[in-house]
Amino acid sequence: MTTTRRTRSDSARQVADLLRRQVLTEETLPCEEELTAEFAATRNTVREALALLRDDGLITRQPGVGTVVVGHKYPHGLNRLAGLAEVLREQGAVTNEVRTAGPVPAPAVVARRLGLPERSEVIYLERLRRVDGVPFSLDLTYLPLDVGTPLLDCDLAGRDVFALIEETSGQRLGYADIDVEALNADAETAAVLDVPAGAALLRWERLTHFASGRPVDLEYIRLRGDRLTMRARLDRS
């Protein structure tokens, strides 16, 4: 076996990755002495690993208490089609600030994705979503007129769009195609989400269909990378 010589920073990154699971579930982390024993690492390596987590805004040091978790992340599964409030109902209260809601001419790419004629009108929704009052995501949504117009009379500030679509249309949503990529926050998005410019975000492009196969909800979502962890069970079949 060939092994590349590892630096202390390599080992610190490894320890930080192993600790991240605990950060998601614990209020405090073990003391440095316990961590050095658990990971068979030097104290300097453990301190560097903790510094990585601190730089990510996940932990802080409190005199007399130790290492305290301050940047809780919310788990979001990728193996079920669900709205944000459904996913996080046990994690915190989800509220929506409706920034824009109304008909607009469909950009060509939107018309194509939704299977609409060119120059059709669609309903456009832009919402800032918060979890327990903290900005979480910026959602840009396009819907066909017949699906989106009834939503304008609904409680868009307090309800998930998915649930409202099913209630107003009388049809079930069936599946979604989703692309996920990482990007850095531009200055405007950073200000809206209350993160530094250049902060890590996850961008979702999700096209949701009725059970019949008709595409009815095209979303472009920017989520704070420091507040979200993605989870799924993947079967090898």
C-alpha cells in the first residue's frame, strides 16, 4: 500500500468531518482531552479541527462550559417529495415572507420546462423562508396560470406551496426532478439571507409534476449551506 505523507491539517480535517455528526445532534462537544483520546490525535490536531468547525459558525468556546454547538443544521431528506414546513415540522417553525406574487410573461426556458406555449403568462412567486425567524432559503417559483392563480388568494405566508397546490387543484403531486449544485452568495442574495457575500449556498432547481406527469411547479431555490444538511437512503439495486 502506498501512503502519502499526511500533514496535521489533513488529520484535523479528518477529525472535523467525524465531529460534524455530533454537531448535528449534541449541544456540547467533549473536552479536548477526551477528543484526543477518542481520535488518537494530538492536542494541536484537535484544536485545529475545532477551529475549522468554529470558522464554519458551528461551535464556540464558553468559559466554564467548554465547546458549545451554536450553528445547528437542519436535516433535509432527498428521498421524499415534501415542502419545507413538512420536512422541518419537528425542527422549527417555518414562515414565508412573500416578496413577489403575481402573473408575469414566462421566460422561454420556463415555458419549455412547464410545457407551455411560448409567451404564455405564468404565476411567479418569490419568498424568503425562515426557520424559527432565521433566514433559511430564497425561493423563486413559476406555476402555470390555472395552477398558480388560485394560490394568490391563499395563505402563502404560512403554508407550503405543495400543500396549497394539492388543495386548490384537487390533484396529487407525484414526483420531482431535482438538480443540486453549490455556489457562492452574490451580494444581493447574501443580504437577503443574512450571510456574508461569497458564503456557501446550495442551489436547487426542482421541477415538480402532478401524479399524471404534468409539470406544474418550477423552482429555483437558494439555501444557506450553514443551516442545512442533506440526507437520503440510497439503495443499490
